[in-house]
Amino acid sequence: MTDARQPGFDEAIDYLVKRTRPDPRPTGFDEDDLVDASDDPGIVPRKPYPDEILDALAILRLCRAVEDTGDQPLSPARGLLTTIVARTWEDRKRLAKVIPELSSAQSAVTILTEEPPDRNRNASDFIKKLEGMLELGRRTIAILSTPEGLSAPLAILETARVIVPPLNARMLTLMLEYLYPGADIQVPLTDLQIARLPPLAFGPAFVSEDVENAIAHLRHLGMRPVATTTGPTLDDVHGQPEAVGVLRQVVRDLEAWRAGKIRWAEVTRSFLLYGPPGTGKTLLAHALAGSAGIGFVKTSYSDCQRAGHQGDMLRELNAAADRAITGAPAAFFVDEIDSFYARDMSSNGYVIGVVNGLLTLLDRLSATEGVVLIAATNDPKRVDPAVIRSGRFDRHIRVSAPNRAGIRAMLEAALR
């Protein structure tokens, strides 16, 4: 039996119990006919519907994220804002439905949900509505697809941000153990496979006649090909045998971690790629994500600096990190990290503040299970030592110009 002390497990089960408890009142009843289902052994709760189970799993996912924040984001103060980041429209709808059911949610809270762009809704209308609620002093929760959806005035009023993680094997195991009590559940899917399957795919496992059929359905899902990151893989990188060898080991470690064979702490997960321009550092980072079948989030000093002043730049940098955390497992790549400069090279408060913000962000990413951190630089001496020290970037890999064999391999691949 899996340890049920997962944040949100009790709340998820309470949600299901409330919906599956039978109504003991027959047609034409009067008050004297009322019975308590808990006192009548002849009244058996019905089995939950798949949609109700997915609601309960949404509660489990949300409560896990709320636990990680260390505060009470579902009860914002008057005139202040909590943002909940959920990638899919289905997740956002489901969260808006279940949040009012949670005891930790403020009863007077206003919940606004960002709709998908294909619904022909104007994004500015959503922002205006959100601003209007806050101007009225409402306790407000905004459920967004990405934190970049907030305007600058709204970001000032944001007091908590919750990034909802994808469904994983442990959560699925907990729910199956509830549905099939006494069974020894071994989910035959990795976290990556589960995260990339649509919720509807799990429905048959929730309503199977017995646990054997439920597991057989999950095993069938695991036999289907899982979509991976589009783009290059390590097979497309030539002339960099040392770097490719190191990154192939990372791919193997990630697969072992997904299968539960090793802990995340055992995965080497932070790399600084350094060497002359044009040697393929960006390609290597992208190829790692492609070979591992994980998401790829890229940013750089220039990408963030275009946002404007220091506050806007740091917000853009953190938004990129949020995308990697939301999409974990994922690779987060900072290109040209030397552009952030070393703090002892400048007395400019802007530069110092940005580097300090970068350090905080790197620590947050390093503490996030499922995020591989990669940076590239032409000149590591220009990078602040605190940025690239061990603990932030554990492995430094030199990427040199390709040798003759590498050039031949490139040409052969191109001419093939």
C-alpha cells in the first residue's frame, strides 16, 4: 500500500465520498422516512464516475503545488491576487470547478479562468475583468496558462503563484488503491508517459471490473508511442564526442529516474557548456531535450532585457523558469550567460540586481525535481563565479571546434 500521506489525498477522497454517497430519500418521502446511509448496510455508495476521479486528481495535483508554496494561496486577502498556472484548458476548467470545494479556499473568493485562444476571446478583456475585480477589493484567483498573461499592474498585486504539476505515477497509484482496495498496485507507466497522455485515456482503468483489467489498460497505454520534443537529438550532433557522451548518460539517468530506479538527487542535472562561438552549444542543449523526450525552454540576457527595466527583465526571466517548472521534466537553457556579467565587473545597480535575481532563479530551478539546467558561454571568466559554482552548475563541458572525423560526419549527414 502506497503511503497515503500525499498532500491533498484526504481532500481528494472527501470530494469523491461526497459525490458517491447515495441519496437515501425515496420518491415521495417525508422527513420520518430519512435514513442515514452510514447506518444502513443495505445502502452502498456507487463507484465514482471517471470525470469525478479526474476532479479528485486535480485536487491532489493542486494541493501538492500549494504545499510547495508554504503559504495559503487559496485565501488571498481583499484586493490581492493569487495566480494558478495550468497548461491545458481542461485543467483550468477542472481547477475552477474544484477549488470552491476545498476547505482551504476562501468562500468569498472570485475565480477567473483564462480561456483558450481558439474561443475567439480577447486576452485584454480577461485582463480588464481581472483588474475590475481587484479594483472592487475582491479576493481573486486567476487560473492562467502562463504567468506572462499578467499585466504589470496585476503582477504588483500578485501575492502567491501556484504552478500545478502534471499527474504522476504516485498520484495515479493512490487513486487506484482507493478504487481497488487491498490490491497491490504497480503502475506500468513512467511519469513522462502519464504526463503526456490526455486525462480521458485513464477512464477505462478507473471503471474496470477488477484491478487486473485496470492494469492491463495502463500497460496498453504504455505500449503506445509517446510524443517527444520535436527538433534535433544527440544523434544529430557530430564532432563533439565528449559532450555527447556526457549528455547520453544524462538521458539514461533521466529514464532511470522516471522508472523509479534512482532518486532525482542521483541525476547529474546541471551543465555549463563553454567554448568558441559556432561550436554547437545551443544544438547540444536542444539535442539533450530531444533525446530525452522532455520539454525545452530557452532564454538569454537579450531575450529578457527586451522586456524593459529591471523589474520587467526579472519577471521575464522568472516566467521562462515557470514554463520549465510547469512542463517538467524539461531542460532549461540560458544562452550567453556571460552577458549577465560578473558583479565585480560593474558598480551598476541594474547589473548587480539582475545577477542577484539570476542566482535566486537558478537556486529555485536546482531545487525543482525534473528540471535539467544548462547554460552556454563563450568565455566562462566573464561569468560571476557564484553563478557557475558547484551546486548551480555541477559539470563544466568544453565544446571545441569539431575534428576532421566530426566534419566528415556532418557532411555525410547533410549529403545523405
